[in-house]
Amino acid sequence: MKIGIADTTFARVDMGRIAIDEIRKHASVGIERYVVPGIKDLPVACKKLIEERGCDLVMALGMPGGAEKDKVCAHEASQGLILCQLMTNKHIIEVFVHEDEAGDPKELAWLMEQRTREHAANAVRLAFYPKELERLAGTGQRQGFEDVGPARP
């Protein structure tokens, strides 16, 4: 089993390093990292990690800016990641933290680390312990901020 980490130089926190650290806490697994300039470069990085480097699952990590054009670029990148999943029949866990999700740089850094760590744990669950995810179905899990819980307690 090998997990790929695709991340960007545009992000203001080293999300790839955080993801690798968290994955290693939960599993002994091969890890391949591929760093690209920005989020629209992530789909091809993920495809290369899967097809050329033999990854079974990939995390796509990035930080879209706060402007409207950045939101459009994030949407385009998301569409590319979905297409890549369908083309390769492999999971790609998208971990985007939009720059305008937090009020100040300290909170943004905290959110980027928290969301990355929680999704890295999900990547390990998806790869090795899918029954754990099944038990969490419908529980209102949120990565980064506090979970919202189920609609019906």
C-alpha cells in the first residue's frame, strides 16, 4: 500500500509535511510526495502519483486564495480531481482550506493543520480500516472545525 501526497507551494503552511506526519502516526505505509505550484496543478500530480508512482490513494492538499477568481480556480481543480478519480478508479481526498475561512493568519494556520491531520487520518481509515468510516456515517463529522453531529440524536 502506498499513499500519495500532492501539495502546492502556494499554500501558506506545509500541508504535505503535516499529512505525512499524521499518516505515519497511524500506519506503516509507503508515501510518495509530489509538489506543484498551485491547486489547478493538483489533478495531474495526483494522476501521476497513481499511474507513474503506484499510489493506491492520494491526498490533494491546497489553499485557494480568498478572491472570487480563486474560488473559481478551486472549483475547476475540484472538478479535475473528481475526473482523475473516475479515470483511475482511485480515491483522491481533497483537502482545501480557503484563505478566507479564518479571520487571521494564526487561525488559518491552525485550520490548515487541523483539517490536514483529520483528513490524513481519514485516508488511513479509507485505505486500511473502512469499517471505521462506516461507523462514522451520518455523524456530522467536519474536518478542521468542530463536528456538527447527526441531525437526529
